[in-house]
Amino acid sequence: MNFVEELRWRGMLHDIMPGTEEQLNKGMTAGYLGFDPTSDSLHVGSLAQIMTLIHFQRAGHKPFALVGGATGMVGDPSGKSVERNLLSEEVLNHNVSGIEAQLKRFLDFDCGPTSAVLVNNYDWFKGISFLEFIRDVGKHITVNYMMAKDSVKRRLEGETGISFTEFSYQLVQGYDFYYLWKEKNCQLQIGGSDQWGNIVTGTELIRRKDGGTAFALTTPLIKKSDGTKFGKTESGTIWLDAAKTSPYRFYQFWINASDEDVKNWIRIFTLKSREEIEALEQEHALAPHLRILQKALANEITTRVHSEEALETAISTSEFLFGNGSLIFLKSLSDVAIMNVFEGIPQFTITRVEFSQGIQAVDLLAEKSAVFTSKSEARKMIQGGGVSINKEKLGDASQVISTADLINDRYLVVQKGKKNYYLLIVG
């Protein structure tokens, strides 16, 4: 597989330094990509970079995944309009461990010469003093060169300016490339398009310090067609950690992709071949309402990030909430799993004492909870057949709901209209 050509047809190639493709076509090449440990989990915005490394390894090259234990202490000004809050060493170490564990799920670390390698730049920076760094690295890159970078220019022209800490970031990242080039024969650095300036600083340091040659390649930043930020929803960032974003909500992010977005995303975030994707596109065009592309994308990426079992649960959850799924599915779940299913859905708690004698539906929905703002509104919608409890339509506003109706002796699922869900918890 030609790595560059693979990225090109998938829409994953932004900038490439002259000579890079020729170098890769010579044979196995080691390349690296860095991950910023600002959290203990990566998010879907990181997935494009992870997929790039997967393609790199599948093309017969050796990927290095760098977790920035040192660069995380400095802060990258790229794409930032203000100075970042710096994290403590303890928090950074925790974040690095979390990210390393996640990366091991995507890359093959035991496949011979092309085995992936995890590195942490703190390992080589911890022994370098400030004076050593400015003498051995700083003297090779001029201030004029550093100030010409777009990330620096924007901050200098803005109101907040840029600190020396973040100004020096490109030197620190540049040294990463130099170190890996010299010690690990790493000849290529890969990154997002906002990293081009930092990556090129590394190739320049290699050239000026040791007269060496290195290469650079960047991928485009992922955007949504409606102008909103990729990877963000009303309920926040979509993380790869199931404890931060449930597999159900992760699955829903992809299944709800627009037709315009999914045509790009299925190329970027799956390993399907061009022929497979084109066949799916033809099938999708004949029946867009079946969301064939969205399902293919959501199924593959949820399985890769979580598991086949998590995918099945996410699909069953979707069928329960938006289709004709039965209560049997919900009753089979643990309390933790139920709370994951209803993550982001309005929840109300009612004491068991209040519930012990049973509560009329209209009181339950308008007084004991805030599903409705008034009893008259609740009665009107119940009479119109627009309210269900545990998938059963309410026909009478005075119907008594008791502990016998609870799922797992604790939950009631209220549906108002077609799409509005509420979870009532008896505690």
C-alpha cells in the first residue's frame, strides 16, 4: 500500500514536504506523531491522527506514538488565542498513562520490524538543563525564523501576546524530532495542519545541527459542514474513554452525522477500501432515509474504540429509545449501564417514601418531577396519547404509578412526544 496515495484518496493529506513520498517508497520508514496530554483521554478530534498512524503501519512503516510529557508542561500556542493553564507534573503523568493505554488499542506493538513504539519526550528532556538547551538547540534557530511562524504571528498581533514559555514551544517540539531522528532513525513527522510550522522547525534543526535530512506530512483539520466544531456536541466533547463518553453517546455522535459530513468521515475514520465505500455510497443514495453510510461508520468506529459488545448495547439502546425496542433490554442492564444509556437525558429523583402508596400520573409528571410545567399541560398531552411510561402509552391522567411499575425496582422511563425522554429515579 502506498501510504501517501492512501491518504490522498481518503482526503487526509494537507501538506507534504518535497521528497517525502519518494522516501516512503524506498522501503520501511520510521515516523512519529505526537499527542498532547492535556487530558487523561483522547477525543474524537485525535482519531484522524490515530487513523493516520494505523494507515502508516499498514503500509509497511514503523510508527512512533509520542506522548508529550515534557511538551505538555510548556503548552503549544498553535490554534490558541490565549495562554494555556499549565498542568502539574502529577496531573501530566496521570494523563500520559491514560493516553498510552488508549493508543495500545489501535496500533500493533508486536508485529516484527513495523511494531509500533510508544515514547514520552519527558524521558529525554528531564536530564537537559536550561543552559544546555539554549546552547545546543537555541543557537541553531533564529528569532526571526521563530517569529515568522503563523502561530506566533497571530499571538503577537493579538491582545494577549505570547509568553516566552509558549514562544519556545517550537524549539522543544523541534528537538523531539531531532532526538528521534538521531536516536531512533525516525525520518518523518506527521501531524495536523496546524502543526506544520512546528514540524518544519524540527526538519530545520536536523539540517542545521547535523546536516541531516528529515521529512514532514500533515493532515487537514476535521470540520463539520454546518460550521460547528467537530467532536463537540451540546453535552460536550466526545471522548474515547467510556467513563467520559458512554459508548451509546459515542455511537450516536456518528449515527447522527449529516449526509454531507458522513461522505468525508467514512473515508477518514474507517479502514474500508475505496471500492467498499463507493458501493455503500451507491446503496445510500438509493435510500438515504436508511442512513446506510452513517450506520457503517458508527458500527466500525464504535467497535474499534470500544468493543463489539459495546456496539451491540449502543444499537439496542438506540432501538429502545427511538424504535420499538422492548423493556427486556433495559431490565438486563446494570444500574451503571442504565445511567450511561440516559447520560445527558433529564433526570428527576423521587423518594421511595413518596412512591410507597403510588402516585397519580399527572402528579408524578407535573409535581414530583418537572416533565411538565403544569397539571393541565400534562393532562392535555396524556389525553392526546403523547405520553408513555416504560414504553406503554398513558391513557388516563389519574392512572396510579407504583413500585410495581419500576424497572429494576428503581427507574421509570418517561417519553413525551416522539423524542423527549426523561429518567425518573426512585431513591
